[in-house]
Amino acid sequence: ALDGPKQRMKVFVTRRLPPEGQKLLSKSDLDVQQWDSDDVIPKEELLKGIEGADGLLCLLTDTIDKEVVDAAGPKLKVISTLSVGFDHLALDEIKQRGIKVGSMQHLSTDVTAELAVTLLLTTCRRVPEAMEEVRNGGWKTWSPMWLCGYGLSDSTVGVMGLGRIGLGIAQRLKPFGVKRFLYTGIPPCLKSVEELKAELVSTEKLAEESDFVLVSCPLTPETAGLCNKDFFQRMKKTAVFINTSRGPVVNQEDLYQALVTGQIAAAGLDVTTPEPIPTDHPLLTLKNCVILPHIGSATHGARNAMSVLAVNNLLKGLAGEVMPGGIEL
Ligand code: DGY
């Protein structure tokens, strides 16, 4: 029989995308089905929507587990995620089915490192607390020890997980007069590590000797819960803890105890467990805890560029070509 018109490939997109990615997607000849909303797609809608799809474009808020890939069926060839992290993807299931995965690679490195520095300075100089004092009439006079925090000059900074983002954080902090950099993890560039004179140390030593600890490692079975009671007990009482990676790297109850008992000075988190953190969570009652709503890569430029890369990963992957942000499984 003669072939009818060629069937367009179906892709399912789990959210409304930033404008540039959305524009690129609309120009493609794919059959695009989309959860056209700024809210997270409910699981049952995802299971329905992905049925028979050749490609999936998802977000870090979508858990892509066995149930989802099973619901997709055998045609699913490509998963493109609008994130650097891919801890929300069941990689073993995905690999078994020969599905290719694309993520963001370097695209959000600079903005996320910038946000980590922002959060560090905000936390160690107690900015939200100070602003609150101005509003609530707590500002009575200039007072020698009022709202004193900790500065970066001559300090030791420990970066847990010195990958691309961790290196970006250290490079940005160097001009603040940091004396010593400690790190764990596998650096992307040894020359840059030498320039920083950064020292590779154990997690324990990093906790013990750092004035500022910044977590920027991926979430894996090895890093889950790594910042726990033992870790915080090793930290200096004057030290400040910052997490911009993934919430589950931190045991939040242990962190709460460390902050309440003065085991550490303060914490700044851009990521929590769960997200969003419930508004009645005990951490939100603490003045020495600054929490942001996972905005590491939230600039117009980065999010648009990320969406373009996510769509390109999808298009290239479906065309059987090399994905610009393809990851090794
Ligand atoms: C990521 O890309 O994984 C971040 O957490 C969000 O930008």
C-alpha cells in the first residue's frame, strides 16, 4: 500500500516554557502536546499526556519514574529536562529502555554561582533580619554590636562539590579576600583549582575548618543526607552554611537543631525538602536561617537560554543527532 502522510512525532511538554523556548518549539514540525500552565502537572495528567509520546520535555518538579516511562510506551526515545540536575529521573529505568537524556550542562553555571554568593552575603551579614528591624521599629540607634555578622576577608571557604557551579562560586568569592579554599568533588578544570590554591580535603575536614560552607554537589545516593548532625557538630560555632544544590543533601532536622542550639551561626538555603517548604516549617521561625524559593538560575537570560537548549535537545535527540546537552547514562 502507498504510504499516507508521514506521521508527525509526538512530544509531551509538562509546563508552559519561557518565551524563547516556546517560540522555537512552535516552529518545529512536531505534534506538540503541552500542559499549558505555570503550575506543576498532576501525575495522572502526566501519565495520560505522555502516552504514545516519542519525546518528553520535563522540569525538575516532575518525577519521571518507572510508572511514567511505562505509561509512555515503547516509542519514547528522548527525555529533555529543563534543569542541570537530573535526580528526578529514574536513570536506571531510562537507560534500560535506551532512552536518551538531555540536560542543561553549563548554561546556568554563572547565574547559579552568582545566586550562591548573593545568598552567602545576605546570610552572613544578616540582611533580611536587618531589613525587618527597620520596618518593625527595632532600629533605635547605631549600636556597636547590633546585627553583627561575619565577613569574608581572611576567611576559609569550603565548597562541597567543586564542579562547574562550585568553581564559579569560588572564583567569585576570591576577590572578597578569602584566604583559603577547601573543596570536595571533581573539579572541571585543574588549572583553575591551582589558581585558587584550593585544597582537596575530606568532607569532615571541610566541615571543621571552613568559616563558610557552600554546598553545590549533585544529589546522588552518596550525597543524600550528607550534611547531618555529625557534619554540623564538626562545624565552627561562627560558621555559615549555604545550600544551593538540592534539599535532600541536608538533614533539615539536624540543621534546625544546629541553628537553634548555636552549633553554627546561620544558614542560607535556596533548596529545601520538600519544595515549597511548608509555611509553618520550624526553619522559617529562625532569624538565622534565610530561605529562598529555588531561584538559583532565575534570570530572564538564563531561563530563556535553558528553554532553547531544552527544545534543541529534544529536536536533535528525536532526529537521531547528537544532543547539545546530552548526558552519559
Ligand atoms: C537546575 O537546573 O537543576 C536547578 O536546580 C534549577 O535551575
